[in-house]
Amino acid sequence: MQKFGSRVVFVGLSIVAAVTLTACNVQGFFTDLQDDPVWVDPNAAAAAAAGTADAGGPGKAVYGRICAACHLGSGKGVPGNNIPALAGSALATGDAGKPISIVLHGFRGPIERNGVQINGQMAAWKDQLSDQEIADVLTYVRSAFGNAGAAVTPDEVKTIREATASRTQPFTEAELP
């Protein structure tokens, strides 16, 4: 008789599990493996409340793809890991020639930003990003994170790219135009 009781419990639990899983699937609990995952930006609600949900345009997309891994989505960088903040950066919002040169050719060496000494290195992006993409991302950086810099044009990037075409090393702070 012990065997019969175990079977009844097993069958009963199997039916309950099947009904539960079916009900969950009907409510969209499970997704098809071919569905694209949806990224939910934790800052989207705050941006929408501030009226900036659509701000950034194509530059924001380039920033997210290229820059945010180091400088963070907030633009605050990681000074303890030698990655300077872009938020509130006079270098990012001042003369556009400096950030254009840095994005094109990279940067190395000591700098001081917001009272913090950083000995960093940034990769060159001249071979990966077009003039338009560099203009877009710098325009985004110069207008995001509380910054208020002017837009950068693809022609400005092209001019500096051509003028520095023979450069093979990253810029140091002393070498920036």
C-alpha cells in the first residue's frame, strides 16, 4: 500500500506543477529563447521626470557603447582607478580641440582633475570612430552630466584628424593643443 500512496502524491504534485507552469507561461512568465532581452535603464525614470529622457541622440548611443565602460554611465569616472570624471570637466567642455585630440589619439600620463591626481591612459579611437561619431559623442559629453559645452561638428573633428594624421602616440597633458 505504501507504493500506491507515493504514486498518488507524485502524480498529484506533477499535475499541480504542470498547471502552475502552464498558468505562468500564459501570463508571459517564460519567454521564447529568440526574444531580444530588454534593457531597463535604472535612471530612465529620473531622466523622464527631469524631462531629459530623449536627450543625447546618437552621441548617447556612442557613449554607451564606447565610453561608459570606463567613465561610467553617470560620467563620474573612477578616479581611484585613474579614470577621470567627464561630469563637470573643464577639459571636456572647454576648447573642443582638446577632447577631439584625446578621442582621436588617446591620452597618457598624469593629470589633476577636481583636486585628484590621476595617472591614466585612454585608448585612441581614430580607427574605430568616424568624424560624425566623434562629434556626436563629444557633443553628448559636453551637454550631459550637468556640463554646458558647445556642440562639436564633424568638420571640427575632420580638421584635427587631418592636422594630426601622422601622430602615433597618445597625447600627454602638456602636448594637448
